[in-house]
Amino acid sequence: MSDPTRIQIPAEIQNESIRAFVEEWAGVTEPDRIELVSAIDDPRLLGEALTSGELLPAGEGRYYARSHPKDTARSEERTVVATSDPADRGRYNNWRPASEVKPLIVERMRGASRGKTMYVVPYLMAPPGTPLSAYAAGVELTDDRTVVLQMIRMARVGLEHFDGLTDADFFVRGVQVTGDPDTLGHGTPEDARLFATIADERTILHYGSAYGGNALLGKIAHGLRQASYDGYTSGKFLAEQFLLLGIRDRKTGETTHVCGGFPSASGKTNLAMSLPPDALGDRYRVDFFGDDIAWMWIDDEGRLRAINPENGAFGVAKDTNEHTNPTAMAAIAEGSGTIFTNTAYNHLTGDVWWEGLTLQPPAELDGWLDWTGAPIADRGPDQQDAPWAHPNSRFTIPLAQIPNLAADAADPAGVVVDAIIFGGRTRDREPLIRAIDDPAVGVYDGLTLGAEATFAAEGIDGQLRYDPMSMRPFFSYSEGRYAQHWLSLLRQVRELPVFAHVNWFQRDPEDGHYLWPGYRENLRALNWLMRYRAGDAHGRPTPVGVIPTAEELDLTGLDIPAEDLDRLLRIDTKRWMEEVQHRQGHLASLPDVPREILDVHEALSTA
Ligand code: GTP
Ligand code: MN
Ligand code: MN
């Protein structure tokens, strides 16, 4: 057995606080060795992972990883936020007292890295030099090499990123221990997995998963949960599951910036990467800033500014193809350094495949393995319909590979936010876009955001699974206080962004087809919003916002049936009245909702 007191802490770690942190946790998890990592170690670590079989080659400069079949998604039930203040309890954050959670995890982590390497991964969740850099520093300790390789793609990794910090002791302390996936009891009452953000100690302890959404601590646990807690307690900023893009108008030379929240798997990555429709492509360009997280603050001139704290993208593979997302296809091309997770894989050719990449799966089955590693050719008749790739299979790429990456994506000053949009998957009721001028109504709209329950089991038909601000899985404190924090910050903004609600997913009630073609055509709705904001379009006022008229929407080159367009731009009063009722219950279930928000709801109920 290894003696933890004899493990060498790498001499390059001179920061005493980091040394003490590493020493403390090495004493708990008892790894065989400790290794400090920086981005320049990527080629060596890739080589080691290929030799060990953790990664498989997927063409020139591309890699394939398979996670444990029970470890393929974020686990919301096993995720908690722990603090010492019960007032932090929210509806969705699974709040628990820190004094209870911490010993529980320490116990599980004890000796759990024996025989493994503890990688010390110092990182920055921000472009260097931003006003929020102090909140961006973290150190993740992990016993999984693939997690390190994904962190190198998703964050700015290396001790050099700590050089510019004024307080080298103020960093998020993260510990990720994979455990033995075969004995964790996934989904049983004895489920040993536990993912805790101890927010008031700025400590993240995740036990029992090597899947990206759980194990890349910089991304969700730090970038969203911890950062939104820090933003609230400091009173300085917001951290949101938001995309961030620029719309560049080549004619005027101006770029407007849009950020916004859509629940997971509702189109953030696709929108941030979208190419303009062919007919508008000479004039407009979409600049990618971020596809999953935005941090926002108010600058000295009273403008709302945003940055993307990430350095990479962790995108959904399903339905990504040359038609839906050519930008993503270019970003994951040979030589890109992409890591694919849980797609189908051909062990003879190194090719990868997922549902929607092509209309039909490869006809020649030779060498093809499904996401669990089982040969497709050996499938029995009852398995023919099973997907080849896991529905949540993903690609991990550095931002530098994204062809439409904005030239100023890493500008530490961030960009001024001109519009904030919310959007979910709603088959009826929600029009293509409705603009909202009043910021309190905008915050209310965010709080009542939801996505349709996709299976009957998940919810009541026609009722949304509410996902306030698209932050439901990532809240770290009470939703009502969160809304209050938004309102307080917006009050300090001199030139307010316009708000809007968008819906790319409305369907025909008869045959169920999507009324709006979506994807690259979505820019048309955003363009209208920008013209509305500039006073060049006026739309039609309704009780739930301003809706474009059919004439105002630029539909050049788009063939869309008049009756579909009519439905996309109409308010279904009866369905809205039902929705207002549902919202009543939803708002009542959230703690501490500010009076201002309840007033907005009241006004809508009686409109
Ligand atoms: P996370 O990364 O999990 O937070 O999700 P996301 O919001 O980035 O979602 P993403 O862009 O990966 O899209 C999820 C799914 O929605 C994919 O299967 C897309 O093909 C599909 N999708 C995205 N945009 C559109 C659209 O405009 N119309 C339709 N019909 N589907 C879309
Ligand atoms: Mn996300
Ligand atoms: Mn995404």
C-alpha cells in the first residue's frame, strides 16, 4: 500500500496554497503519483492515452473515447449544492448542509485513487486579463487522463495562468475522483456517486463519474454553479448557461451582440455556429463567442458586458451534419484535435458515426462498433432499432478550431450585450420571436422558460418542464434571490439590452412538421430583433411582447407556406391562458420571488 506522506508533490508547484491543497487531497485519495499538467503536455498525454487504450485513433489528429455505459450524462439527482447557510436552499439546487456532505464525500474518496496518477490541472475560466479573472482561477485534481485531455481543450490550462492574479490563494479547489464504475450502484438506492459544489468554501468535490458534464469541473461546477454563487455574493456579476454571438453587418461595418439561454439540447451550440442563410450571406456573418456559458458584468460606463469563460466547446453530436451545422463539421475535421465521446466507432478505419450525420448509417458494417463497443454486425433482430451512438454523444474541440470564431473572442474587455434571448422547445403557443422592452418582464420571461416534456413520463402533456433562465441544473442559490440579483444589476445598466423570447420548434398541429426551418434561418428572427431595437421595425404589440409582422421579417430566398408563417407569428390566446395558470404554480414553488416579478405575472394574468 502506498504511503501518502511519501508522495512527491511536483517541485514546479511553488504556490504554497496549491501545494497545501494537493497535499491534503493526496492524503485522502492516496494516488501512486502526482503530476502537474499544462496545455503543452497535450501531445504526450494523447500518446499515453493511445498506448493505454483510453483513447482510440479517429483519423488524423482526432480521438475517440468511450465512457462507462452507465456514465454518459450529467446526473441531476446526484448533484448537490452545499453551504453553511440554509437560506441558499432553492427549488432546484438540492441544497444540503456542507457539514453533512463534505465528510460523506471524503469517506468515499478515501484511498479511491490508489494505483492511479493524480493530475493537478490549474486553469483559468476566462480570457486572461478580464475584470472577473479573480473568480476564474481554479485547480482541478483528477485521477482520469481523458478528463485532463478534455480540460485542456475546454479551459486555459497551466500554472502560468496564475501569474497575473493578485491573490494566488483565491482559486476554486476541485477534486474529481472516478471510482470504480462497476461498483458505484448507478441508479440504485445505494448509488455512491455524489457531485457537490460547496459554494461558500469555493470547493467542488465530485465522486463517481468521468463523463464530461460531471468531471470537467471548470465547466459546469465552476463556470456555472460556483461562478453564479460568486457573482451573487460579490454583487458584481452573472454567470449563465448562455450562448454569446455577434451579428456582423458588412454593409454598416457594425456588430451587434446577442446572448441567451436555451435549456440543454435546445440549440445554443447550433445558433452560435450558424452560417447566415445563403440569400443573406453576402451581408451578414455570425461571429462565435461562446455556446454554453457567459459571464456578465457592468463596466465603468454602465454597459452590460459579457465574456465566454470557456476555451473550447463540448457539443452534442446527434444530428450534426453538413446541412444543419457545417461550421461544427469543419471544426471537427481531421487535424482538429477533436475528442469524440460515445459515438459509434469503426475500429478498422477509425471513422466515427452518429444518428443524423448521414441519412442512413454506413451500409458496410465491417468494423463498426456501437457506443458500448458491441459490433453492429452481431446485432440480433430485436436490436436493429437501437441507436449506434449514444443520444448524448459529444465532440470536444478547442475554440480555435471553430471557423466563425470572433476575432475578438478573447478580448478581456468582453463585448457589450445588445440583446438577451430565451428560447425553449415548444410545439405550440410560442411564436417565432417576441420582443420584450421592460427588463423586469425580460427577467420574468427567463424565469418562466421551459422546454416541453418530451416523454409522457417526464411531465404532464402540454405543460413545460420549467427551466428558469436555462439554469435549472446549475442553480447554486435560491431562484428568487437569483431573480433579485438580475433585477439589481439591470437597474445599474445605462443602455439596456432588448429582451426576446424565441422558439424554433413550433409544430404543425396536424402532421407535426416543424413550421420554421430552423438552423441557419434563425438569423432572420435575430435580424428583425436588431432592426426593432434600432427603431427600424415596429412589429405588432401583444400582451406577451412585440411580434414581427410578416412583411418585416426578411424572408428573401426562403420558401415557407403562408399558413405556416401565419401560425409562427400568431398568439394563441387560449393556450396562453392555460400557460399563465401553469406559471402561477411554478412561481409559487420558487422561494423568495421578488414582488416586481409577481407584479409582472399579475399584469399578464389580467391582460
Ligand atoms: P447543450 O450543449 O446540452 O447545453 O445543448 P445546446 O443548447 O448547445 O443544443 P445544441 O445546439 O447542441 O442542439 C441540440 C439539438 O437541437 C440538436 O440535435 C440540434 O440538431 C437541434 N437543433 C438545434 N437548432 C435547431 C433548430 O433551429 N431547429 C430544429 N428543428 N432543431 C434544432
Ligand atoms: Mn449546456
Ligand atoms: Mn451546446
